[in-house]
Amino acid sequence: MKKLVGLLFCMAITIVSFAQSAEKLITAKEVERIEKILSADDMEGRRTFTPAIDRAAAFIAEEFKKAGLQTWNNSGSYLQPFSMARAKFISASCSFNGAAIDTKNVIVVTTQPDIAITEKSGFEIITMAKGADLRREPRKLVAANKNYLVLVDTSFAGDRFNALIQLKSRLFKSDKSIVFVLSSEVPKTFSIEAKHEISEQKLANVLGILPGKSLKNEYVIFSGHYDHLGINPKPGVNTDSIYNGANDDAAGTTAVMMLAQYFKKLNNNERTLIFVAFTAEEIGGFGSQYFSRQFNPEEVKAMFNIEMIGTESKWGTNSAYITGYEKTDMGKILQGNLSGTGFTFYPDPYTTQNLFYRSDNATLARLGVPAHTISTSKMDSEPNYHKVSDEIGTLDMNNMAMIIKAIALSSKGIISGKETPSRVDTSSLQ
């Protein structure tokens, strides 16, 4: 009994210590300082591929440096650069069993300037029958990064087939290609040639590392995206033109930066903590996709993606929701560590919007990682979502600070290695 009482006393002391540290280190004043800079007019909406987003990245990197974080793989830079490729169509030809196919029925998705393939080139032949999901299935094939010849049923002729052209808009550089041909025939022989003009565009995530003490190869990720929509090129007369993105997602990025400061000052994490601000979320989630490819998913024990926490949730202050709550026990773990704080994590109330697979947690979640997004955004009625009115004046700094404290306190068992969330069941995604 004495041992049990002693253990409970020690646990109580630990909880109080964490709470006191969070109270001192995570303040509304510091939240406001960071948020003001990220959502200021001179950041020009942090649009991808603009000098403005480079300024935002430089600010985040400098804050990670001040916090004392390490760089990824000791690279000396907090930027994680990568490139996207765009392919401008020049020409193409296609024949099946010696008969020419109209090139309007051929779409080549590639980052190679020239391709020439036949039945001997080793391309896997895939058929998309009538009734296939022509919105999701082709994207899965692109993500697989393999060589495919995809035969699309002729019932998709017209706009639905032509919509596949959008797959070519931005791609990761690859030596793999996919050819979509509108045909119900599986050819014995074929010949396809295509020429494109390839251009590259540079991007960068911003990340800092806090190495674990005893579990260095077990990772816990805290993330948010720092890009937004930029400037409206055709504002009305006397109309604001800047999409400041104060809530979406300067708020989440602010939280990541605050958590980096907090955990560095505590300096007691057994697992390695990664703090990352993603780019290109608004144009397809490319930053998180690239980042996720750098990890063995089995080594990632949890991901806290933070998205739009600047306004009250539907339950009011001191609350937030977790997307995909039912897919792992991570939400229950977090809530268990908040006993007595008055803060509540709820399951996502907007399940029909499929938020779990719409944010930057999605890539790792699809690989089984307990990767969830924490948010307060009222997705059925958020008045400033993707509008120029998403400015700092619409946010509640005190409530933001409380949410960040709740994330810090609730994650203590996971970062210490004492608690490990269950994995996402991926069997239904195959």
C-alpha cells in the first residue's frame, strides 16, 4: 500500500510539474508574437512558389535555431528542399496492334522529356472498367511511382477522361511514367511515344529535431502547414486582397513553434521529436508527402498535425477535436493525460467531410501511423475559411495558448516512451 501511495504521489508531482512548466513556457503573449509575424500583410499570404513563402520559411527556421533544435541529419539547414516538376505537352503518338490511336484519347503522366515504350518495356497493364473511381484510382497509381499502361473504359470518354490531365500539373521528379489510354481493348502489341518540356519548381519544408535520450530511432512528429493562398489578383474596389491565413494555418504553425520551445526547455524526451512546418498543403499536400517518404513508418510512433486552432470549437473554449479519433487509441491516451485540467479532446464531428485523409497527417496515416489532426475549426460554419478575412483579429490568443498547453501535457506519455498509440488499420485502404 505504501508503495502504491508513493507511486501515485510521484505521478501527481510529475503532472503538476508538467502543468506548471506549460503555464510558464506557453503564453498567449508569445503565441501572439509568432502569429502576428506569420499572418502579417508583408508575408503576402505565404503562397507557394513566391518570395513571400521563402520569407516565412526563413522566419520559422530562425525560430527553430533560437529554440536550440538540431537540423535534419545534421545538414546545417532547417530547410528540407525538394522539387516539383511540370510537364508541358509537345507531341505524342500511340498504336495498339499496329492500329493508330487518336492522341486525344492518350494522356501521358511523366517527368521525363521523352518516352518511347512498347509491350517489351515492362510496363504493368492496368484496366479501369466501367464504374471505376476515376478521381481516386489514378492518384493512387501516381503515388505508387511505378510504370503503368492504364486502359480506361470507353464509358469515360469526354470530360471525365480529359480531367486526368490535371495529374500532370505537378509531380515529384521520377523516372517512372503512366500512360492512360481510352480503350476497352487489351493490346498484344503497342507503341507509345511522347515528348514534353519539363520545368522544375523548388519547395522546402522547415523542420527541426530534438533527439531522444534512450529511444532515438522512435519518432514523434508535431506538424502544421505554413503555406496559404497568397494575394487575390482581382480584388474589388477598396477590398482587401491578402489572404493572411491567420487561422489556416499560421495558427497550427505557431503551435508547432511553441511546442518546439517548450520541449527543448524541458529536455526530457526519450523519443526523438520532429517539429515540421509543411509547404504546399493548399495545392495538394506535397510537402507532407515528400516528408513522409523520408521515414520508415514503423519508426514513427505518433503524429500530431495541428490545423486551424485559432477559433473556438463547437463546444466552446478549452476543447478541440481529433480527426480519425476512432481509428487508433491515441485520442484516449491524450485525454487520459488531461484528467483534472478541464480540457477535452472530442472525436471529429465532421466525419462526412473525411478530414482524416484531407490534411497533412494523411500520408503517414495511410501507412498505419497513428497520425491525427487536431483542430477547432467549425467546418460547417467557419466564417473566414479561405477568405481574406482570416486575419489575426479574428483569433483568440488565450484559447490558442490553452490548446497548445493541452497538446503539450497530453503528449507526455508518448514522448517519454511510456505510451504508444495503436496503429491505423490499413487493410481497407488496399
